[in-house]
Amino acid sequence: MKQNQIRFVVLLGAISIIGSIVVQGYFLQKSWTLKEKELHQTITIGLRQVAEKMCKLNHTAIPLDNPVKKLSSNYYVVEVNSVIDANILEYYLKSEFARLNLSTDYEYAIYDCNTNTMVYGNYITANGNVTAKPSVNLPKYSAYLYYFGIHFPSIRSTVAGDMAIWFFFTSILILSVIFFVYTIFIILHQKRLSELQKDFINNMTHEFKTPISSINISADVIMQPGIILDPERLRVYGSVIKQENERLNMQVEKVLQIARVEKYGFELKKEQVDLNALIETVAENFDTNSERMATIRLKLDPRAGSIEADVLHLTNIFHNLLDNARKYSGEKPEIKIETSIDKNRVRVHVQDNGPGIPMEFRKKVFQKFFRVPSGNIHEVKGFGLGLYYVKNICEAHRWDIRLDNNVGGGAHFILEIRKKQ
């Protein structure tokens, strides 16, 4: 899938998701408001019926205005124009709420004009049971003389219960959004893998093309009729074939090694290794088979001592770091290797004199197949597996490796090795 197509799909999906969320949010809010209004009307009807029954029982006139006054979202006061019997009030409340199918917790209190206080009644649960739940301090209302107050502590839960179907559909929408985002993530991830695969094939083709061409030319020379009369020339072209064949074999082995590691993991054969001695050996043998010599400067702390590591893999770590430094160090590579001690850690610094690695690529250098864009430096070769291999070896040893900021230029890799206590 092309980049423009992916952008179009992401943009179209984002617009659809945002539109769906806005519409769902709008209707959810409207539905909540409607349910609250319906519940308020039901409560008002029920309380008005209770007030009329109390007035009729006490043979008093029903208030001309609406006797039910809503003081807050969950607190009402009801005027009755006569002294209130708590038992009768509670009976009327239960019967009216049951008739209206109003299932919610509530508590009531009766105003006592003699003491100017709210006398607490009972706390009634949604199923009609009376509990000893402590009361809140229900406020008084100065406009009425004979009235009772009723408080609904779980009114929002009641509204939410009536909107269960809305919350169900909202959950489905959220799951759809999560699925879409995850799908986009998978698409982008697959696209990245496809690009990595393409780059790997291009790099591999480039790496194999030169030795294959050299082998082909050498084979053509060896096949000439008179070549047998010139043994020195035959030996030279035979050595070219041998050298290029080893180069091909090394490249293939590197790819196969990474494949084996990813499938089966590492089998580390740890032993005590003299770190400084190993670094000196690797530095001494590094340029023996290379056409491009590098100046390697060592500054090794004698306190580094020995560490527990797999000698083969540790040697490969240093070889890959040196090879990477030489590739990106310009015409005259200069590499500095330094060891230092920090408490129970040994730090190995590998620094080159190249242009360095830009900030936007520093988090990617350890990814498989990733190669830092080299601009006009077309002679830089490789599959982008070296630092990926180094990172995996370090993780297998429980070591840390990072690319540090180098003020003076060049790449600066720091390997931290925890010494056994």
C-alpha cells in the first residue's frame, strides 16, 4: 500500500471516528438530560399525590400552587398545610413510588415548627426496606410552615441504570475505535516491515553483486586456454575466488546467525574473561583483512579486571562496534576505545571521528535492518544487522548499551557491564 493511500485511510478513519464519537456523545448527553427530566417529573407527580392524600386525611385545603418544590437535583420539599404523622407519610411514599414504579433510595425528614428543626424519618432502599443508614442534614425551607423534605442520594445511579442500553452501545463504539486504532497500527507496522524487507534485499543484492562479479571474472580468466602456462597468474585469480567466496560465506553466515538467534535464542557459554586483554586482541587483529585501515587508540583502566561473559559473542560485539565506527568515520578513521570503572560497573566507550548520528536516528540504530542514511557515501556496506546483533547479545548478558550524545562529533557507544558481586 502506498504512503498516500495509507494517509487517506488514516484520515478518513479519523474523521469517521471523531464524527461517531461526537454524535454518540451528543445523543448520550441528550438522553441523560431526558431521563433526568422524566425522573424529576415522576418524583414530582408522586410527591404531589402524597401531599394531596395527607391534606385529604387531615381535612385541610390543598395548596393552590404546586406543593412540591425542588431545591436541588436530589432534594425536594413538600407542603401539606397540617401536622404530619411520620408513619402515615412513610406509607404513602412507599405506595405512591411503588405505583409509579420508581425504584431508588430515599430518606425523608419532617419539619417541626415548635423546635424549628428537621426531624429525621427513615432511609428507604429501592426495594422498600428500611435501613439504619445515617442521615444527611436536610436543609430547611423558610417559605413553608408544615412540610417534609425528601432526599434521593442515588438519583444519578438510577438515571444511569435507565440508560444501560446507551452505555452498551457506547462501549461497542469504544471497542470499535480501539480496534480501528489497532488495525492502523498493524498496517503501519506491516508497511515498515515491508520497507525493511525491501531495503534488506537491496542491500543484500548490492553486497553479493561485487564478490559474484569478481568470482565470475576470475573464473573467465582461469578458463582461458593458456592460463595453465602462467601458474603465478592462476594462483592470483584462484586466491581472488577463494577470498570472495569467504566474503560471501561470511555475509550469508551473518544473516543465518541472526535467523537462528531469533528462532532459538542465545546459548551463552560464560567464563571469566580479561576485558582489557580481549579489547587489545580485537583491536590488534581488526584491520588485518581490511583494505581501509583505521587508527585505534586505547585508554584502558587496569581496574577493569575480568568479567563473566561469552568470549565469542563479546568478541563479536567489539568487532561490530569497530566495524560500524570505521564505516562511518570518513577518509581517515580514528577510533577511541576506553574502559572505566563506576562502582560495580565497567564501562566500555567506543568513539569514532565521523559525522555522528543525527538525533532522529539514535533510537533506531539498534533496530533490525536499520541503516543510517549516509547521503553521498555510497561505499558504506552492510545489512543493518550489526548493531541489532550487539543489542541482543547485551540483553542476553543483562548488560546495557546506548548511543550517547557526543559534543565533539562522531558516534559514541557506551557498553555497561555489571560485575558480579
